[in-house]
Amino acid sequence: MKLRKIVTIVEEIRTEGDREVNPPARVAVVAAVIENPWAGQGFVKDLTPGIDATASDLGALLAPLVLDALEEPAEAYGKAAIVGLDGEIEHGSGLIHTLKFGDHFRKAANATTLLPAVEKRGPAGIIFDIPLKHITDATIRSHHQTVEARIADAPHAGEIVIALAAASQGRPQQRLAPLSSEK
Amino acid sequence: MQQSLRGEGIGLRKVVVYRETVITEGGQQPARRTLQASVAAVLRNPWVGTPPTHELSDEVTRIAPALALLLTDRLQSALGGVDAVEAFGKAAIVGCGGEIEHGAALIHTPYFGNVMREYLDGTSILCFADARAEAGDPLVIPLWHKTHAATRSHYQTVSTRVSDAPRPDELVIVAAGSSGPRPHPRIGDRTTDPAVTIKSLESVLS
């Protein structure tokens, strides 16, 4: 894995709807900017060797960093792969849609659910939204939320941005009826 | 001071910390691994709806010091402590319902700048950026060395952005810094420059 940059973003929300959020809601994102493992190789049919060489290392790098940045236990989480313009979205999907990547985060956060994800392709400075859901029950509606991220100079055309996101709680001022109430 | 560090009573909605570390640049590791960070506070613009004749100093003396303390403390924490901070800068983004003067009021007086400088053991004047913008517009913040502003290796910028701020009646106030120089600084310094004048450049300019 050729790593260029690590970016951390932490949002702390003190008020929402003009009402205090107490304790403040925290959401953290940690992103790694890496060289696309398949850059310059044309269409690679079998992505497995590149995934095996990269995905687990990425998960092991990012999982502790995002939990450190959150400074609180994670209640919701998500992931992202943003592919530079010369790559395929399949390249980013390959790196994050494998248990080799996600299990590091699940284990570190005592989580059980699948990580919701965004995969897209774009230029450096692209804004991406990372979806988050509850770490043990993806039907818990209060924890459905998103966080935005942007890195001014990434991804370059031959790079991929891989990110993890974690939230300390559900949406600020969450007050929707639970899914079970509509059944 | 504890109250100031929590940012109470200044109309604070949100604090966003952005930090990045360059591992490689141009394919090579920098001699020093440097952190850059910005800390952005989103707060209500206390002057929205007031005319340009309105005196700003009451709110400046009340809000700016608390804001400076909150932002600067978060900044040093993000960069690894006061001693780790080598370069600094500041910024204001004014929501479209306010005047640029409102952002200037909160960052360009001693009530902000002196607090930030003293907290970070700096002596340089703080370089800055300001803008009036819609929510989500990025702003590039210049940084320079906190005690030797002319140190060329430390001229650098960091980008900041808050997805949903400033609203028209809000301000985003930012403290930014770095724990070192650009990744591969190699453009000399004032001490190594030859004396360059238009006359000395005749051969290049002709």
C-alpha cells in the first residue's frame, strides 16, 4: 500500500434546531489517500491479489484512528471509497467490500452489523457523504445519519480515498418513531 | 477559563476539527512528518440586522476572547501541544446576511489575536483569510511561522470547510496551524537569496 496522506475530521454539534445537544454529538472521519493498486494496468480481471495485499492493512490502519478521533464509544459507523478519475469504482469497492477490511472496525468497535458505504469516482476536492448506521442493529432509525468529507487535493486521478466514519450517538434531537411502531 | 474552553454563551452551534498528515509527497517521505490542522467554530452572527453604523466593540470584547481560547486550545491539542505548533493563521467566513466587517471584528482585534498568540507562545502577526460565502464553501487559510514570519519553509496553507455553515445569519471563525514546514522545502531563504533587482535580472527579462 502506497500511502500519501491521512486526514481526520471531527464534528462536534452543540446545538441543533436552536436547542442544546448535551452531551455534544460527535462524528469522526479518518481517510487514507493511497495509490490505486491497479493504476496503469488497464482492465484487471481478477482483483483478488490487489485486495489481499491492501484491504486488511487499510482496515487495521483506519479502525483505531477513527475510534481515537471520536474519543467516545462508537454507536454508529460507515465507510467510503472515493476513486480518482483514472480508476474504476470497482477498485474502491474491492478494497472496502471485504471482511478483510471491515472486520478490523467491527472488532475494535464491538460491532456486528455490515458497514453502510459510499462508493463514487471524482476529482480531487470532491465532496462525499458517508452514511452511518447503528453498529449492532441496522434497523435502529435514530442512528441513520451521514457526515460529509472533502480533501482539497485528493484523490488524484491514480489514487483512491478510503475512509471510515464513526458517531458517538444518533442524530442530534432524533425523535422519529421506531421502525417497530409501523409494523 | 473553563467556561471559555467549553464555548458557552457565545452562540456556538458546532466545532469542526480538520487535521492532515502527509506521509509521502512526490513519492518520497518528508524529512519531518508534519501535521496541519484547522479548527472551525460555527456561531450566530451577533450583528445580523444591525446597520453599518452599529458599534461592534461590546460583542467583540465579550465573544472574541472566549472564541480564541476555545479554538486555540483545540488547535494545539490537534497538533500535539503548544510546543509542536510552529506555524499559525486565522480566518473568518461570514454568512451572506452579514458584513465582512463582522468577521473582521472577531479576528482582527487584540481580543482574538493576542489571546491566540499568547496561548501558542507566538510573536508573529497572524496571517489570515476572510470571505462571505454560502454554507459549504471551502476557504484556504494561509499559515506562517509563529515567531519568525519570514521563514520561507513554513509558508503553507490548509483548507477548511463546514458542510452546513455558515447559514446567512452565522459566522465561521477558524484557527489553523502546522507542526512544521512544507513537505520538501527547498527554495532557500532570505539568508541564502542573492540580491535580486530588476537591473540584476536584465539577462533573464530581456
